[in-house]
Amino acid sequence: MDKIVALCKRRGFIFQSSEIYGGLNGAWDYGPLGVELKRNLKDYWWRSMTQVRDDIVGFDGSILMNRAVWKASGHEATFSDPLIDCKTCKGRFRADQIDSSTCGLKPSKSPRECGGELTEPKTFNLMFKTYVGAIEDESAITYLRPETAQAMFVQFKNVVDVTQKKLPFGIAQIGKAFRNEINPRNFTFRSREFEQMEVEFFVKPGTGPEWLEKWLEERLSWYEAIGIPRAKIHVLTVPEKDRAFYSQGTYDLEYEFPFGIQELEGIAHRGNYDLKQHQEHSGKPLEYFDEESKTKYLAEVVEPSAGVDRTVLALLCEAYAEETVKDEESGKEETRVVLHFVPRIAPIKAAVFPLLKNKPELVAIARDIYKKLQPLMKVAYADSAAIGRRYRRMDEVGTPYGVTVDFETLEGTKAASVSATGAPIELGQKDTVTLRHRDSMKQERIAIADLPAYLLAKIS
Ligand code: ATP
């Protein structure tokens, strides 16, 4: 884990929030490469859930909502964790995680083993409270949403009316959520500000259990498509005593992180709890009119709820490898750090290199290829350092393809006549470059004219 955290900082994936002021516990910033990785992940989820399916529509709700939403949903009364204080080291711990926590004074021991004086557990609401408007009184209280789901429940009727969707159908949303976690830890795994990707899938009464199974399969194959193999995901059937009170069945999809097997996503059959609560509290009907049976009823809901940040972390953990390889230039053995991201997720899809930066004809062609690829995908251009070194730097951030303009590119082509003044290059159909594959480190020649289509097919 330490190596991954260090790589994230060194190469600009993830930084500590407010770092120059000593940081803020539980908050993280995504740097230039991290934001690309995260965006690719969210785009792929969005595409899988909304674009290629007829039965799910997209949605983007506000973070601040009427406080009544949180009363109706039960969050105000029950969205809490049991908190234990240590009077000796002043540490604060979640009662259900105390055995895996460490004492502030004796880090090798847990708070129960260290002999410190512990308080009885008390409930601690995880929602961040805030005030809407200028006056900070009781009537102005609301919360930063602790999950994205509620907006999709309270807008259920509007979405049905405008889309005319028939059950079963879903609403999908990606957005920020906030929880004042007692003990943020394990890098971004448990944060106080994070993003969720949630689907509320509304189904006919009685069909919840079968949809729960379908969603389990759907989500497992989705993780496979982003490079997290099924074998690395543990499916936990959450026992009744550990489920949220409204849940009629929950699967947790857990990943083998270096710090233990931990939850990536929860898939819950929530029954009609949410719609029922909001219907009762708002006094507005949220029933669905079934044209086939000419009856009205409350839909049941199956909810796959995934964490963006946890999935990004799982992708980094899964992709990270240290390998002994031969340097491609000198032939000497060395260790390379490589991120084996699948191309659709990789932050940079290809890097373009002129073999030598002081050869204007190589540089001109490399710049031209780079500029032509740029509108199609995220590409990088690198001209300093030896070529082997440049490959290594791209391996370390998971760039799947390297494109090198070398002397063979120039052989017998119109490109050979390129002037140092930057006159437009007319490349012939047969001009080729070296295409280097990150994982196998194999190199082959490819016609420059074929490059965009080749790369687009690989990343799509
Ligand atoms: P945990 O038991 O780990 O606290 P949870 O069961 O409370 O998680 P859910 O309420 O089911 O989590 O939220 C759905 C998803 O949102 C989780 O599977 C996780 O990926 C993400 N998530 C929840 N809390 C956090 C957090 N503090 N930091 C990062 N991601 C989170």
C-alpha cells in the first residue's frame, strides 16, 4: 500500500487535500492523471448503465436537499455509527471496528489491548450538518447528502411522467456524497467526501429477489470489463442482522485490497421502503400506475451502489506490478514498475516519441502524429531522455501504447524531405512507426495511416 500511495503522489494520481496546510483528514485531491483515470471509470459506468441500455435513464440531483427528505428517509434518526472515546489517548474509534484500530499511544496494540480507559459506545450521526441562508437557527438546518440515492426516490414521479418508462426501469446517478466518518483510513478507501455511482432500479412487487440476482451478475461482469477479475471479488451475502433495517437482501462485492478484503459496492433489495416513506411524509403519491393490470402500487427497488474512489483504488491496486525486465535499449536487467490498466480505463492511451529530439525530421512527424491523435483520445508527447527511460515512465502510469518515430519511419518516404522550418508533412500510406505494447513490451511496425483506427478499436 505504501508503494501505491507513493506512486500516486509522485506521478500525480492522488494528493492529500490542503497538503501545504497539513492536510484535512478524509479528503483527497485527484491530480492530472488521477482525474483522467476517475473520469474514464465514471464514463464507462455511465455508458454501461445508461447509453447501451434502454431501461435506465440518467439523473443529476442536488447535494443540498430539503431537510424533510432526511427525516423521511430515516437518515436523521438512524444514520449513525457507534463511537467510543479513549480517555487515555483521546482517540475516537468506531465500536464495530475497534479491534482493527490502533491505539494512539501504542500503535502496535488495539484500543482494547492497550489498557486505555474506554467510554461506553454512543451514537454519532455521520451526516454533515449545515445551514441554508443567513440565519443559523433550527429552521435553516440541512445536511450534505450522505448518499446520492434519495434525490432519485423523491423525483421518481417526475421521471416516470417525462420518460413514460414502464417497470422494470432504473435511474442512474454519479455524484458526491459526504459522511463524517469517525475514522477515515486506508488512503482514499474511507473518506469523508467521496463519489458514488448508484442505480435505483424499480421493479414490480414480488420481483425484487430475482432482480437482485440479475444485478449481481451484471455488476460482476462490469468489474471484469474494467480489469478487476471475478476471482478477486468476494461476494458476501450480508446476514440479516448486519443488513440495513429496510433491506430484504444485500450482497456486498468486496475486493482483496492490500489492507484486507473490503467493500467496493453494495447491492440491496430495498423493498418499497423509500417510496413509501417519501409518499407518507410528503403527502404526494409516488405509486406507479400499471396499464396492463390497471392497478396502482408502490414499486420495489434494487440498488447497486458503488464507490468511485474505492473502485479507483482497487484499479490501482490491481494494476500495480514490479517486474524484472531487460531495458529495451541497453539490454540490462532492471525492475520496472508498471500499471497494467485495461486500455479503456488507462489515463493516457498512447504516448508519442521522436526517437531523438535533435532530429527535426523525426520531431516534425512525431508532433504531427500527436496532434492528429489528440482530438481522438488522451495522448502524451515525450521527447526528453533515452527512449528506454521514456517507455519506463509511461509504464509507471499505465499507458498501454508507445508510438516511436524512428529512422525506419524516414526510409524511402516523402517524410524524409521534411524541412526543419516545419513545412507540412505529407506522409505516404506506407510510412510506419514502432508500436510498443506496455504489457508484453513487444514492438511491431504499424502504418501511421492505420494508427488512429487501431488505437480507437483497442480503447473502445
Ligand atoms: P462501509 O460499511 O464501508 O462504511 P457502507 O456499507 O456504509 O460502507 P454504502 O452506504 O452501502 O456503504 O455506500 C455504497 C458505496 O459507497 C460503498 O460500497 C462504497 O463504495 C462507497 N462508500 C461508502 N462510504 C464511503 C466512504 N466513507 N469513503 C469512500 N467510499 C464510500
